Amino acid sequence: MEFDLDSRILTLALARMVDALANSFLVVVLPLYIGSQAVALPAFVGTTVALGSVAFTLTPELLIGIVLSLFGFLNSFGQPFTGALSDRSGKRKAFLLFGLALVAVGSAGYIVFTDYLAVLLMRALQGVGAAFTIPVTVALVNELSGPDDRGGNFGLFNTFRLLGFGIGPLVAGGVVAAGPYAVGDVAVSGFEAAFLVAVAGAAISFGLVAVLIHDPERTEEAAAEEISIRVRDPDGGLDPVFALGIATVVMALSIAIYAPLANVLNARLDQGTFMFSLQFGATVLANVLFQLPLGRLSDRYGRQPFLLGGFVLLLPTTLAQGFVTAPVPMVGLRFFQGVAVAAVFAPSLALAGDMAGEGQSGSTLSILTMGFGLGIAVGTLLSGILVGFGFPVPFVVATAGGAVGLALVYTQVGDGVRDAPGRPAAGD
């Protein structure tokens, strides 16, 4: 099967890669920045708060966690609204540019403001900006694709996004550590240089979209007037896209539980930071390698076989991570877990795109992008809580969630590839 690359899809993928690289810079840099002497923390830091019989200390680490999670929750919960609004107006490009502008302003704000509350506000602004960019970008990819190349296009888009997300953290630490820099007679700290990189990333993405992307004609002509998220299917059971959204939450949760356990994992496996980084990166590498080919194969053979196969592979690779006791097998488990995620994510976006009605790509696909963001946010928080009951517990709970996702895909989700020989259209 031939795969004709659309230059507009490539432009969106490149813009998303640069934006993801810039944002992943901040995931690494902000904790260092807030923990340094450069940010004025509130006076209540270090005090103990009692809620009934439970008491906890307001630590800098807690404030860092609030900043990082605020972005995720604002981003995730905002996506259905921004996706629906872009459907209603039919102006994808304007929404995308507005979101990128907010991300750039937030990144620049870190250089100007050094108070914790201001930093929190800037991160919130970026979360709102991401809520504008993510569902609109995937809606554009969907509307620029046909049923015979949608999986491949989403695979390409996700590959570039993950490249940016994976490269960013590797470079960010070096940028901060190599500072300060001399720019003429002006000294630029490592933190300021990292924030300028984030600003530049958003600006480059803005320029690519402004010059090379235009709203598809059918978006302008058929902007939906009534947008709603369906939970139930008229024929009974859950709406297939809503079921995919739940499955996406548990899939993302399965990969998110790993990062917060870095110190515990290193002690358990008797390994150093490099080996942990290798294990963490194995999942990203597998996604980069397999998103595009698996997405293209789903265009030919249908979405559901890959969704089912991905969840079947996800269960043992997630569960075994809670019981393995050597570093090298963990690398293998993380890699094959990444293959499982690749088999699920691109075909699921393509399937939701197959099922989206005219002018409803934003609201339909935002269910999946919101689900992925929520899964990451919830998994990160849940992991730190569950590990207190025993190291395997987070992985056992995540595997149970994956089993729910597998059941939903098997019982509630059909195959949405249209015009494929011998395959019905979505909803038939």
C-alpha cells in the first residue's frame, strides 16, 4: 500500500515536534528553577498543616508538584471545550496560533517573574495554551487525511511529537548546567537560556503554522453547530469513542507510573541514573520506531486488531515491571511496553477520526487527547501513593486498568476503516 506524504501533515508534525521539545525543556527545568534561590517561595513553606488526623509539611517538592500537575490538568480538562469551540467556528488555524502564543508568553514570563505565584500563573497560562493547540492540531491531521492514510498520518505525527518530547529533557539539563552565557555585554543564566529556548520553540511552531497551514475547505463549510460528547451509543453500550477515551486513560497511566519511582527503582535494581534513563527512554524509542509503521498497517488491515494486540501486549509488560529484579530485563520490558502503546495510540486516533462527523474532529479527537493527558497526570500522582503498599502494587493496579481497557476495546469498539475491502464503514 502506497503512503503519500502530505506536506501539510509534515508541517503540523514538525511544528508539534518543536513545541513538544520546548515544553519538555520546562518539565526538567522548572523543578530545578523553583528549587533554586532564583524563585521566591511563599512564607508558608516548611510549615505543617493538619487535616483531621492527617498532617503533612508544605515542602518545596509539593509546590513543584503543584506547578507540574496544574499544567496537565488544565490542558486535559480544557481540551473538550477548545476542541468543540474550534468545531463550532471552523477556524482551526486561529485556535492553534492563539494557543502557541499563550505558550510563548508563559515561557517568556519565567524570565521576567521570579515569584512562585507568578511562576504558577505562567504555567497555568501554558496549560490553557496547550488545551488550544493539541485537539486542534489532531483535528487538522484528521481533516487532512483520508480513511486509507489516516493511521499512517497519525503515526507520523506522533513520531515527530515523541522525538521532540524525548530530545528535550536530554538537552535541557545541559543548557542549564552550561550557563551563564555571555550575549554581548549581557549575562544570561542557564535558566534564562532554557526559557528562551522554550520561547523560540513556540515561535518557530507559530511561524510554520502561520505560513504553511490553512483551514481545510470542508472545515469552513461544515462547522458543526451542535457539539456534544456522547457517552452512550444509541444501539446500547458505550459510545465507541468514549470507550476509546477510557482505554487511552489506562494506557497512559500504565507508562506514567514509572518515572516517579526513580529512586525506589534504582535502589531495588541496584542501578545508577544512566540505566534508569535508558529504561525510561526505551518506551519513547519504541514509540518513535513503531508509531508510523503500525499506523500504516492499521490503514490496510483495520484498527481493532492493533488495538486488541496492543492491550494484550501491554498487560504482561506492565505487570512484569513490578516483579523484575535486574536492570537489563527492565529495559526489554519497557521497550515492548512502548511497542504496545504504539499499537494502541495511532490506530485509536485514526479510528476516532474515522468515526468523527463533518466538522466534529476537534470535539471527537479531544476525548482521546484528554484521556492521554489525564492518564499521565493521574498515573504520576497514583504511583507515589500506591508504592507505599509495596513496590509491585502500582504495576498490578495499572495492569488491572489495562485489562479494563482491553475489555472495552473488545466489547465496545468496532473497526472504523472505511472503503477497505470487505470492511464496513464506522458505525455500520
